[in-house]
Amino acid sequence: EVQVVESGGGLVKPGGSLRLSCEFPGFTFTDAWMTWVRQAPGKGLEWVGRIKTEMEGGTTTYAAPVKGRFTISRDDSKNILSLEMNNLKTEDTAVYYCTTRDQPTDWGQGSLVTVSS
Amino acid sequence: QTVVTQEPSLTVSPGGTVTLTCASSTGAVTSGYYPNWFQQKPGQVPTSLIYSTTNKRSWTPARFSGSLLGGKAALTLSGVQPDDEAEYYCLLYFVGDQIWVFGGGTKLTVL
């Protein structure tokens, strides 16, 4: 089982910014594409975006609702995956999950992000 | 906008068999959509069951199987157990936009 250590999350006002991070100790991080998924309260899962390996340029792809506002990055020296969220909207309120691989395999416990004035 | 559609809810008796489906608004689902299936129980983190249409994770019970059926991705549960009561989500890959899209989920009741 892949261990995931999450940090970040919390309450932020509309228009604000927040950064989420996930550390994957013991996982072969360098070779894996990584994915973010979110789930609004009482709603279904929503794919947020993913990042390829550094070897492949660390190319990112995003879902339309977050494109231009969210940035996924990775630090292979520390096995850390991050999600930088800017210009947050109330509809971004959700639990955010970091997952391993392009076809999500191992999931973190989730970080709650609440966007409210 | 690409939409992935699942049955909102299904009910099955213990020991029975049930098939959940996953359709794409763009047309027939093929292996090129790399269908994935996830199980989520209330208050828990989703768990991956199936990837790339038919492949099971090491932890996926044998009673779960994935396939393509009538232009849709399908998840079949055989010999359903009460513990299988959960929400099930499919996930499809759209190669043109290089994005993944989740279905709305199927709430499976074992009754």
C-alpha cells in the first residue's frame, strides 16, 4: 500500500489562493504520472488534472473548470505533488484527492478546501 | 462538453448479479477510452477496482469484472455481497483533449 502524507487545505475567501501538497514516501514517484481528483460535498468525483513525469517534460493537462487558475507541479527530489489554486470560486469547495498514476491507483485521504466569504 | 453517463441507482439481491454501465456522449466506448471503475463507500476514500477496461487491481475481489458491452463500458458484480453496497464511478479518457471524465456515479443498493 502506498503511503501518502497530505498538507494544505482550509478556508479561503473567493478570489483567494491555496496550495495543497502530497508526499509519497517509498513510492517510485519519478516514473509515475500523477493525478488530482476532487469531490464537492454530496456530489460525485471530478477529474481535476494530471502531470506527466519530469522525463516527459512534466506536461500538465487540466479540466476546463480549473484551467488557467490551477497549476499542478511535482518535486521529484522530495516525492512531492502539489496543486496551486488561484482565483478560487465558491464552486471549488471540495475534498481534493491526490492519486498515483494517470489511471488513479492509490488515493490520499483527501484535503478539504472551503471557499466562502 | 463531454458527458459520461451512468445509471443513477440500481438494486440487487444478495448473491445476485448486476451490471453497471458507462456511456460517452461522443459515441461508443472502446478500449481506447481506458475505462476505469472505482468504489466509494460513505465517508471513505474511493478505491480503484478496474483499469484499462478489464484489468483488476491486486486488491479487487474476483466477483468484480470489467468489459465492453453494447458500446458502453461495463462493471459486473457476480455473487453480490452486502458489503458491495456503495457508489460506483466510471472514468473515461478522451484522447483528443487528453482529459479524463468521471461518470456521475451509480448508487448500488443490496437488498
